[in-house]
Amino acid sequence: MAQNRRKLITTLLNTLNKMPLHSAVESMWERGLLNEPAVERLYITHEVSRRVRNGEAKVRAIEQLSEELGCSYEKVRGAVYSKN
């Protein structure tokens, strides 16, 4: 398994070689190589953490972000408290 993963990673790196980071990520996105729900969870956890560091209560940060993203409070809360 590890050897196959290494081959796949090498192929991806060779394909994106010498591209600026933003362009490489955009290319991966367009090719369907990124897991959009996982990226969304990453955004949610980082954004809630940022807001809490800036003094906002966690519950309020989750509530506000769910409104901004147009999704349920439970979805944002689940991303924040998930172990993944």
C-alpha cells in the first residue's frame, strides 16, 4: 500500500511540478483530486478557531459561520468537534 501511495504522490508531484502553489491547488481541484467536504471541514475548523482567538465565544462563532455558509449549526459544530 505504501509503495502504491508513493507512486501516486510522485505522479501528482510530476504533474504539478513548477506550478505556483495556488495554480497547483486549483488544478487539483478542477481535476477532482481534492475532497471538497474535507476541505470545507478544514476551513470551518480554522475559521472557528480564528474567531475564538479573536475573542468570540465558540458557540457564537459556530452559529455565525453556519449562517454565513448557509448550512446547519449541526454541520459546523460537527466539523469543529470531529476527531478527523
